[in-house]
Amino acid sequence: MSRDQQRLASRIAWAAIGVNVALSALNLVIAAASGSLAITAEMVHNVVDLAGSAAVLVGVKLSERKSRDFPYGLYKVENVVAVVLSLLVFLTGYEIARDAVLADIAPVRVSGPILGGVVLSAALPFAFSLYVMSVGRQLNSPSLIAVAQEYRTHVLTSGMVLLSLLGHLAGVPLDRYAALFIVVFIGKTGWELLSGAMQVLLDASLDADTLNRVRGIIEADPAVSEVRSLVGRNAGRYRFLEAEVALRVTDLKKAHDVSDRLERAVRARVANVERVMLHYEPRPRCHLCVAVPLASPAGTLSDHFGEAPCFGLVTLRTADGRVERQEVLANPHLDQEKARGIHVAEWLVSLKADTVLLRKDMHGQGPAYVLADAGTQMRVTHAVTLDQALADLGGEVAVGDFLETSGSTPV
């Protein structure tokens, strides 16, 4: 989370305190003027939220700190704050229900200024909740989302207060019933806040959509052959991810470079990712994907790489060297004037080619570096046709010589 985002979260927390102070004062005046039990309960509700807003501010500040005792940060303080806030919501519901059932009936006074004050007490939290919910989702902050949800209960409770006052004008006493009706919605909001915060505190998994997005980002990297496992969790507004991947590269330094590249890609495309832990290892090869530049679809090998009109793409079984699948693909970059060979190499990497058979050595050229960085091996063959090249390669695979000598550097 950037410094600007941190300052924004702090400003919202301070603004929430200001809104609650204003609402508490407004409802205190209206309650004193009207004698309404529902308005009195709403005023208590505001006071409770004032304490909750202060707690959110403390949570936002503490969640940014790290110490020797908490080297991974205090990110979950925000979720603890959300739990406390939910308990305060339950307390509010209890206060309203107790007064509605046990308190003595008092006369309710209704006037134009009182009705106007109730309308204002509903409009203010409604506007503020829309803004806070938008920012809370943007920052993935559970405490800010909790604040927005709580302000929405103010809109409902103020609406019920207005309805009860209008009912009183019509000769229908609705004060107590309105108060009890409000309790149901306050309890629902409290439960949603509590269950959501507890899921994070108990390290529940990230949602499926986020995990699928991360999986897609990792699998799109040409050096990755398989994502074997992927788990993630929330801590406050932050996300922590851990993945086990099989890589096509065997060199340790290149594997580390791939890991760094994947972490940067995930952080750039998924919001609020604090840490990506990758466990990588070479892929156990059951099949070998071989690409061969061809002069024609008939199978004659081309002496050129970028200028080859088509490529044979063949899948061999490593157990016996047999061909499982074979197809001829047109070179999609044949008409490109600049960096044609590099674009062709990137295309073959995207097809997950393990080996490229060549008539000429490309060592030191741009395409060779692209293939080597992705863990794609280059081998020079003296075969004239695709069938002959595959027969030679299949024999090496069957006896294991190919796998023993395979690597990611051009030959």
C-alpha cells in the first residue's frame, strides 16, 4: 500500500469520527426535543460507532508497524478492529431491544424541524457510506468496509425513525416497533462483520476469483510448465500468496530470475499483494515438445529460423521416444521486417517448446537468448527431413542420452 493510500485511509478514519460526532450531537438534540425512544436508541448507536471509528484509526496506524516481536507486521490488527466493531454493533442492538421492551412509554413530540433533523441524520451517513465503501474496496481494507457497512445501518435506522414519527402524526404509535425492527438489521450487519473478520484471523483462503487470476498470471510465463499448488490468505487489507511451480529451466540462477519475474507480475496485476512465496523445481519430463523450422509443409527442414515459412511441432514420449502428436504451423511472423527471429522465438516459447532443432547454430544471436532464457534447448541436426530428425531425436530420448545432456544454453 502506497503512502498516499495510507494517508487516505487515515483521513477517512478521522472523517468517520467527525461524522459520528455530528450525528451524535444531532440525534441528542432531536431525542431531547421529541422524547422518541427510537431516536434515543439511534443516538446511542452513534456514540458506539464513534468509539468504533476511533478504534479503526488505531487499527490503521498499528497495521503499518513492524517490530522485532512482530517481524511480519501487525496487518491483522485491522481484522481485530473489525471484530471489536461487530461486537459494538451487537451491543447497540441489545440496547435498542432492551429499551423497546422494558422502558416506560413516553409521549412523542413531532414537528417540522424534528422531521427535518431525522432526514438529515439519514442523508449524512448515506453519502459518507458510499464514499467509504468505494475507498475500502479499492484499498482492500476490511476495517474501512466495516465502517461503510455500519453507516448503512444508520440510513436504515434513521429511515425507520422517520417512519415511526410519521406514524405518530397519523395516530399510529410505531416507536417501539420501529426500534425492535431496527435490531434485526443491526444484528445482521454485526454478524457479517464478525464472520468476515474471523475468516481472515483464522487464515481462510483467498476467494476463488483472485486465486484463478494469480494462477493465470503464473501459467502465462513461458518458463512455467505447471502450477502444482496455489494458496493465499488475507491479513488486514494485504494478500499473501504461496505457490509451488514446475519450471522448464534447470539453471538455478535462471530459476531465481523467473521467480522474481513472476512476483513482479503478480504484484503489478493484483492489488495489495504483500508477499509472493514461490517454491520452484525442474519439471519431470514425461513428454518432450519439439519445434522444427520447415521449408514446406511436406517436411523438408529449413536452413533458416525466422524466415522459415512453417514449423513442425511434435510431442514425443520420453519413455520410448514415440511421437504422440505432430502438426505443422504457419510462421505468424514471416512478413515481419524487423526482429523477425526474436518474435518467432517468443512465439515458440509461448507454445511451450522444450527443444528447437536447427540446421545452423544460432549461438550469440537474439533468438538464442530468448529461447535460452525460457529454458528451451537448441540442438543442431544434420537431418534433411522432419521424419529423419525425429527418428534421430527419438532414439536419443529412448536411451536417455538426450535427457542427460539437455540444458538451456545454445549449442
